[in-house]
Amino acid sequence: MLPVFDIKVQREELDFYQPILCDCCHKYGRYEAYVEYSILRFIGIPCFPVKKRFYAVSTCCNNLYLIKNREKALMIERQQGHNVFLFEKDLELIVENYPCTDL
Ligand SMILES: [Zn+2]
């Protein structure tokens, strides 16, 4: 039997490509972006999204960032990513796969 209410997390790749010279690994790479929705479901039927978060991943060292700048994130979602440039202040490092310190 299905639970009456549950939350389903859904991930969607966004059309975003920003070349970077990475501050962490000092290599050339790019940021790619995706959005993650938490959707409230009633007996398995999606009702409405309860949470929506935007993430960027660096392809060079696979660091995962939360995109804190909501305005830029929404522009990427509206396929205006070519007008968006993410700066360090727009991002919050969540998962670090490469030590992000100067050795
Ligand atoms: Zn890197």
C-alpha cells in the first residue's frame, strides 16, 4: 500500500555551461547546473513542489556547490544561462572532492 503523503526528490539537468579556471584544482573545467525538486505526493500523485534547490558541479574536480544567487539560478532554469556568470560569492561549497586549499 502506498503511503498517503510522501516526498519525492526529482533532479533535472539544466542547460548551463560556464568555462572556469578552477580555484581548487587549478585546472580548466566548467560548471554544469541542475535543479532538485522535493515534491509532495498524495497517494503517489505529485501535488506541488515543496522545495527547489539549484546546484552547480565543477567538471574538473567534481565539487558540488549550492547556487545561492536565486536570480541567477532562475535565469539558468529559464534557459537564459548564456547570460549568467557564476562568481564565487554566488556559490556555496557543499561537497568537496578535492581539497580546496593552496598546498
Ligand atoms: Zn577543479
